[in-house]
Amino acid sequence: MIMAIVDLPAERRSVLIVVIEPDNLERMKKADPVTLESSLQGGLLKPPAYPLDFSVLIGYEEDSAKLYELAKAARTPHAVLELLKWLERGRVFDPKQGDGVENARRLSRAVMGYSNEPKN
């Protein structure tokens, strides 16, 4: 799996990229989740530079060699955009058109000592 936060200064936005590979998917099918931890928790996720314009791109890729080749080359803004374009090469969903919004659900933020479970 590849995971990185990419800050795009020219656009003043940050993107969390998560690319799941076949072995990751097989583990997840067995209820073995992936946890992405912040650097404060000992993980690899650094805070995004632009938290107010932050998005997440989750992809799946079987061609690990190509994935790692592009990821290693993603050292410049242009190369990062090439990686993003490659990951989105099969995109059908267009968020600007509102696709899928009718199926989206906002979850309440958990509050210490308060249950988010619906009351009967």
C-alpha cells in the first residue's frame, strides 16, 4: 500500500493519497483493517499544509511495479500530478457533477462520554 499526503501549493490544497494493492485488499476482506496513524501517534501521516482544502483519493492498483515507479518519481509538483492522473485514469465519478452525493451520509463527530448510537 502507498499512502502519502501531498501538498499542492499552487492550488493551496492537500490530498491524502491511499493506494490499496491486492494483498491489502485480501487482508481487508478478512476484516483486517488498515489504520493510518498521524506522525504524533508514531505513524507516517504528517499534518496537511492546507487542512481547509483537503481531500482524500483512495485507489486500487494491481500493477505494483508501475505504482512504485511513479511514486518514487513523484518528487516535483509535475510528477505528483502525473501520479494523480495515472491513478485516476479510469475515473467515471465526477464530484463536480454531484455524482453520489445522494448516497453520502455525514456522521456525527464522536464526543467523549457521549454515544452516537440512535436512541430507541
